[in-house]
Amino acid sequence: MGKYFETRFTNVMSGLFGEELPQDRWWSAGKTNDVLDKFKQLRAIDREMAPGWVDLHAMRED
């Protein structure tokens, strides 16, 4: 497990991650795939409506 790292977020950072992110903010693999598919569909229609990139983080359930 990692260690806590205090930082000041800027406009180029995505925010909390890993165990720093509250448990109620985690999505299932199915929901994540659905949201990513919708992002891709929107981007295919108009790239300006879905600019930038998507940063996905995952963990395996044992």
C-alpha cells in the first residue's frame, strides 16, 4: 500500500485517486464501460463537446 502524499491540486490534475478517493465514488467495471462508451459516442458526434482525454484507474477485486 502507498503512503499519504499531501499535495495542492491544480487545473491539470484529475483529483483524488486510489484509497484517497471515497468508496462511494468507485464505479463498477460495467458502469465505467458504459460511461466510456457514451463519451466516445459524444466525441464521434462533435469533438468539441468531449474534448481532452479520459484517465481511468482500476483495481482488481480478489
